[in-house]
Amino acid sequence: MTCEDMRPLVSALADGELSGDEEKTVREHLASCEGCRSLERELRATSALVAKHALRPEVDELSWARFEEALAAESSPRKILSPWRRDVLGLVGAAALVAVTAGLSLLLTITSTDTIGVTWTPRHLPSLAYSDPIVNAAKVPTVPENLEGVANAGAASVLNAAQRKALERDGLVQLPGTERSLAAFYEQEHALVTADAALLVWGGAVSRATLEVECENVAPALVATLVHLERELRRFEERSTSESFTRGARLARRIVAVALGHTVDRDPESTQDVVKLRLQQGRSLSAVLGREVDWTRFHTRGRLSERPSYFKSVTWLSEAALHLDAAHPDELRAATLIALALARSPEALGRFVDLEDAVSLIHGPQDDLGALEVLEILRNALGPSVRPDLLGNDEALAVLEKQARLKAAASRTGEVATIDSSDAPRFRLMGAARSLEDLVLSSLSGERLKGRARPTSLDLLAAIGSEPARAVASSEGTPGYATALDALSKRLEDVTQVPRAVARTGSGVERSRLFALAKLVERRRSATGAGPAFMETQAYSDRALLAALASLNTALPGSEEGTLTTDPSAPLPLVEPLPGLYARLAHGARRLALGLAATTPNARRATERLHRVSDLLSGLSLAATETLEGRGYTAESRLALQSFASAARIFAPKSAFTAEDVHVLVGADGKREWLERTSGPLDRLYVVLADEKGALRLVSGPALSARELVAPAPLTQDDAARAARSDPSWASHIVR
Amino acid sequence: MKDEAEELLVGRAREGDTAAFSRLAERHRDALLRAAYAVLGNEADALDATQEALLRAHRHLATYDGRASFVTWARKIATNCALNRLEQRKRDRAGELPDGDALSDRRESATAELERDEERAIVRRAIDELPPAQRAAVLLRDVEGLSYEEISEALGIPKGTVMSRIYYGRETLKEKLSRLLARSQP
């Protein structure tokens, strides 16, 4: 045996993988061959280096939460969460969910501003749970009447009577926040950098990037579509004889006008306050808490109070969406959905979380506010035959649809169906996703199929596996349709199975689109016999959503850019120690940057920005790791933390909102009701806490969410004085 | 040695207890991820493969006969999922420009961005640059400590191939790491 033959065996010897005979042979050779002995040493040293340094990735909690979600969806015939989420945008949803559910209890013990001794209780991340301020309030001690014996009770003097009563009763009161930006929060306060805040920065950067790139591709066409819709709505408004529908149409038109940048007056007539109605119900059982809760304690915060003024238009638009079917032009359906999206959040431009809500308004799972609203809308429209347990059921949907059509005909909304839009701009598959459109076009258009001039979105849906879409599309009886569809499905599967790689050859837009389609295909594959979800037009709404995003971009301030600045004199913020989450976000931002082919000025700008954000988030991840390990911050994490306020100014939404959730009430009769999302502007919280000696103190400060207020550290001596004269910062509560 | 807690979990998971399966999966998630990563050399793809593998394992739990340990069985599924993805990736990249690819791989991982340790960075880069087949064998051996038999099982290749892949992988690494090796040797 030559040395050359011997070499693999030397490697195996180092691994202890040789049989007795082989080992003997190799050892004998080694004894006489310096070259092979040296090889053995080097191979062992190489192995040691690999063992020492190889990356050992770990499953982060965010991914784990998503896995559990998928597992739950697979195990239960009833979906818990929409199993389909967009790659990038979906990450926000999932991350926000984690952020919302994560903060159950964290214990901060800060010895000085610079030495970080933090004890974190392990945080269980359930795949689905609603956060509730009251959960944290369980830690709140019993509060004596009139706040007697509570140190610095004088700080409660700013509360009004109802608020003070709530504080005395519950030891916790959340006041509506003021319209502040996240940047202002971090620039003015010595605040904890939370996952929520990081998400807002990240989400802002990602949505801006998406918007800008989509905008370049789509916005012009979309604006034309919206103009068209506005015109149609005006005509509808003029012709309609139903007063409520006229009003609805007028509102809808205004929403579209807002989207187009026109100014409109507020509608004084539509102030039906659904929230108030619910609040009047007083105490009832909270499904979240498993006990009775007095809902009047919850303040309607921020812009939610304005929402009822949009309620009617949302209702109208939802009905319109319901009545629109394949017989209607694509662009009208799309525009309706877009307007619906805008109606949900006409002012919070660029915040796709709201727009995602708009989608869940139509497609939401039963646990979502969206689905409940849909139910309400359907009930209003179609009467009590609408039952929540039937929403996933195709047959029931067919019946509903039929009812809806009858109703539409009776209430003359059928007029919508007769709008002639032959001269309207075509709403096409967006941006560079044309190749997909081309694929559909060439397979299902008039060239191949007689009697089918051009494929519709319904065809695309059918092609990617929506059975109802297929049924509807096939019902036209076009010869050869089914065969063409099968062939197309196969080709689409080939394309969509490998979205990332394929997308590398295309633009970011194509990438996201393909990914979305791939998700749909996967979802269909993994479906466990359950039929498609309520109004299966996910791909459709995806288009509408992205189009809406793109149109919103036109309303964004021009080319507002900022430089990430660092203020070394600012006090060093603390960071909520979730290194995995920040790293994941950094990763996400970088991946999106890679996905955007930097071929246009917008895309180049977006890419650069995403890289900056990714660096910042990597720094936060590092800082979080250091926090967990009880080390001081390194220069890099300091830099990230000190740049955070500046990043918030550039990337976070103009007004920051807390990310809380829906409170579902289940009545004694099994009926479900819901309390509005409690998300609102930055809150001010007042909480009575006991220190180690049992003395009660009133703690107050601005916060991104109630869960931040879980630091049972005693206040400093002069807290009372400070609380009375100014806003104590978070630091004053968590720093001894 | 039998792990009774694990057997209990497997038993319950088989009876349809999703929570039990979830705990079982949680126990081994990182090992599966590392195995998938060994094959794919990319964290994000490995995460996807791991999730897919766990869901598959859940669906096919009935076929787990208990002869091998759960993690061995699940690892096999994870490497399979990863190998499928690798195959797919290869096909998709056929028409792609090579430099764009290399660039993206280098910038792929946010975790890698956090690397400050030079030696570690060099070793990781060298590992990244190995041909996937060699990388998988080397990592499963040196990081996971699997025997050649187990690697052969996980990757579905003969034992002799495992030996040669590990050897060639180490040879390549040895060349790339010669500077480090010289430093570490007396």
C-alpha cells in the first residue's frame, strides 16, 4: 500500500473507525513513515479546529414559535392562525406575536447604569396567546382605599376621577398615550430597548424598502386604478336609492380620495360608536383571563375612537367585496380590497401591520378580530344564518355566497356588477412578476384556449391549487381548460418550489411574489383534508395588499433620509435580552436587501438602508447576549444602543403604537364578543407596586406596553417629588 | 441506555399528543438543525429543512419502530430534507452567475456578521467553502461526533464513501487552515 492509499485510512484512524487489522496495518506504516505521521497530526489538529469553531446554529424562539404554530395547524382541523404568511411581512406578524406573547415576566435588578446584573426568568413562548395587561396586574398588590399608605400617592393627582378609581381598584391604570414617535420616546427617555421597539424599527425599514421598490413598479398603475374606483363610487353614490349604501359609498369614496392625497371633510353622520356599545356591557367573562373582567377599565385609546367613523365604509366595502366575483373586472375587485385596506387605517400610512389586519378582515381565522368583524358584517347583511363554525366550510360558503348575491340583487348593489370598465386601466400582476403572469397567460389565454381572452386572477388561484377558484373558473365550460390548468399547475409548482433561488435571477418583487405563491402551494400540500379557508383569495389579497402599500408610498414624505448618528453623551439604554430575535431580524433585513436587485435608484437606496438596519440589529443582538451573560457592553453594542434613538427617528413609524391584542369575550350562551385591539400610542402607566419590605409605591412612566412595567425595584427617595413635578423616566424606576 | 422520559414522550406523541411531540422536538431541535446545517451550510435553509423534517416526523411517527433512538431517526429525516433542498438548490442555480452566489453566501448569515474572532471566522469560511458532500460528512463527524456508521445511515451513502469524504474534506481544510495549524502546532 502506498502512502497515497494510506491517507484516508490515517484520517479514519484518528476517528477510531478502523477495524483491528486495518488499524494494525496503518500503525505499522506510521511507525516507519514520517510523512504520514505528520499527516495524522495535521488531520487531528484540523478536526480539533473544526470542532472548536464550526457554527452550531440553534433554533431561535421565533422560528420555534412558527414551528409550533405549523404543528398546531397540522394537528388540528381548525386553524389557529392563518398558516400562510408572507415571507418578509409574515416575519413581522410572527415576531410581533412573539413580542406580544413573550413578555410575561421579566425581573430586572439593575445595580448601576453601567453594570448590568440582570436576572431573567425563562420566557416561555407559546405559539398563540394573547397578552393582557391584567396578566401582569396579577402581580399588583392589593391597593388600600384612597391609596392610603402608598408612597408618592401624590403622583396620582394628575389622574381624573375615573382613572384614580381604576387605580385604587386594580392597582393599575393605563392612560391613553399621546401621539409620540418612537424616536421621541428614545430621545427623551432613558428607556429599555424592547423587542417591540426593535420590531418597529425593523418593520419600518422593511416596509419602506418594500414600498419603494413596489412603488416604482406599480404605483402609477395603481393610482390610475384608484382614480377609476373613485369615479365608479361617485356614480354608484349618485344612482343608489338606498340611503345607507349611499352613505357607505360616500365614505368609501372619501377613503379612496385620502389615498389619492385629496383632502376631505370628516363625515359628521357616521359616528356610531361600536366601542362604546361594547363598553356599556360592563363585566363579562374574558376568554383570555378565564375570569370575569370589567371592560370599562379599558380605555379606548388613540385612534380607535375615530374608527367607528370608518365602520360603515368598511362594512360597505366588505359587502362590495363580497358581492364582487369573478364576473367583475380584476381592477375593481383589487381596488375594492385596497380601499378596504385603506379604510382600516387611513392615516397610519406605511404601517403594513394595519394593512395585514385589513387582509385578515377578509380572510382572518376565527380567533382574529378580523374574522369576527367579517361575521358581524355578514350577519348584518345576511341575517342570523351566518354561523362562525361554518366559515371554513365550503358548502356553507356557497350558500352564503348565493344569499349574498340574492341580497345584492335585491338591494340594487347588483349595479356594481354592471359597471363598464372596459376602458379602465388593467390591473396586472405586479412588477417583475410578469414572468409568472406570462406563464399563466401563455397557458390559459385565447391563443391556447378558445373562448378565454385572457387569464384572470381566478385562473392563477386555480393554478396554484384553490379548488373553489378552479370550480368557478371551470364552470365557464371552456374546452380544454382543465387540462391546461393541470399542466400549468405543474409548471407553477416547479417555479414556486424554489422561490429563493429562482428569485435571485429576478427582482425582489418577483422574489416575494414567488415566495408567496410557494407558500400557497406548500399550504395546499400540507392541508389535512380541510377545505380552503374563508373566501380563499389569499393570493389576490396579497396583490391588493402590496398594491395598497405601493400606493401609500406616494403619500410618504419624498426622499426623507437620515444619517444614523450616535450620541455618546446619551445615557446608555438597556436592552430586552432577546438576542435570537434581534439576530433573526438582522438576518431578515439582510436577506431582503439581497433579494432586491439593486438596479434602480429606489432599490439601491432601499438596499443600503436595509444593510444599515441589519448592522444595527446585529449590534442589539450582541448587546442582548452580553446582557444575558452579565458582561458589560462592548464598543459595538454601545454603538448600536446609542444609535437606536436615531434609527427610530429614521425608520420607525411617525407615531409609535403599542402592540397589544384582542380581548375575546365568550358569553354564557357561547356567543363571542370582542374588545377592540388595545393598541394605541405610547402609553402612560400607573402601577402600585410593593418593594421587598412590602411598602407600597406608585410607579409611573411612559411605556411601549404594560409588560415593561414589571420591575419591582423600589423607587428612589425623591421619586415622589419627581413624580409630582415631572415625568419620571423609566430609568428612575429601574435604576437604584 | 434507555431514556425513559423520552420513551414516554414518544409513546404519548404516537397516541396523538401534540404537546408531547412538541417537547420531544424541542429536546432535539438543535441537533437536527446542526445536521441540516451540515448538509446545507446555510442557517436559514437549515431552519426551513428542520421545520419540514419535524413536521414530517410528526406525520410519520407511526413508522418509527424504536430500534434506533428518536434523535437518530429524526436526524435521518432532517438530513433527507436538507439533501432534497440541496439538490433543488443545485438545479436552481445551474444558470446563475457564480460571483453573485458567492457574495450572497458570504453575507447570508447575520450570525456570521457578529463574528469578531478572526480564527473562528477563518475556520468557518473554510468550512463554508467545502463542497457540500464533504462538509456534511466532516461536520457530522467533528461537531456531532457521529460514527461513520451513523453518518452513512444519515446521508444514505456507503461507509467507505463516508471515510473518503471526511478525509478529502479534512485535506481541503488543512490546506486552507495551514497558517492556523502552523500556529497551533509546537
